[in-house]
Amino acid sequence: APVDEFPKRFFVVWWRLVVGLIRYRPTRVEIHNIPVGLPLFLLCRAVYFFHGPAGMEAQLEGRSRTTVAVRAALEVAAIALSRRVCVVSRAFQQLLMDIHPRIARSRRPLVCYPRLLVPAVPGSSDLPFVPDAPGLTLVCVRRLVKRTGVTELVAAFCEAAERGSLSADTTLHIVGQGPE
């Protein structure tokens, strides 16, 4: 079911997840969306992939105070119940440690996809990103809503292309749905 339909069909989604877990017996379960993956946290030691503070995201989306508090509490539970916590960058690793210091220290967040990162500091060579590589293809898969920063990504890409920081045949593909 599409993400927008989850609140109306959450029992169907949860049932399918549980049946899939029983049928396929995966060796690793990675949860990126707490409400969707909630029953899996209760059934197995899943890996939680932290994408950003859930309570803050709810607040930016204009949700009620109750929803903000519930999502923040679910995030704490997800971190506590997970086998491992993964993040996509050192910046998110630090953000998680700042927001949930005690619980995050015990989970030791792991940067899982370092080859997808762009150095946060220009000129940094600690990541394998080469901006002037010929034929470079960049892909962003996100919900297209304001808080995910896709508009800022497109602006930064255009600025880098105009500046000549990217080779002429570099492409950026945006994949997702939403108002943006």
C-alpha cells in the first residue's frame, strides 16, 4: 500500500509483513519506517535505519502535539528494540547521538552506506565520491515533501553544474511521489 494509505490500511500492511517474515524467514530485517515496521520490532531483532528525528519530522509536517510526542516515543522504542541502528552519514550518526545520547551509545549507530555520501567538507578525501568522474549518475529516492530537502538538492546540483564542479555528462535522477 502507498505510504499515504498506510493510516487507513495499517492492519493489512502489518499482516503482510508478519506473513512475509514467517514465510521467508529473512536473515536480516531492516526497518526504515517505524509505524510500518512496528510489529516486526516486536517479533524479531530488526535493524532500525534512522533517517532523522521522527518527532521533529512530524512537527515540520504540521502534525498535532500528540502525534509529535507519539512519533518521538516510537523512535526511542525502535532504537531500544533494534538489533542495530544504522544511519546514512556521519552527520546523522552525530544527530542521533545528540538527540538520544544514552540509548544511542548502547546501540552504537553504524554508518551503513558510506559510498553514497558526498563529503560534508569541500576538499575532504575521506569518502570515495569523485565529483568530476565522467558519466557520474546520482540517484535520490525520497518522498517528495518539503522536509526531505529534494528541492535544495536540485538547487545544489544546478549550482555545482553551473560552476563546473561536475562533469557535463553528470545526471541527477529524482525518484518519488509527493507535492514537491
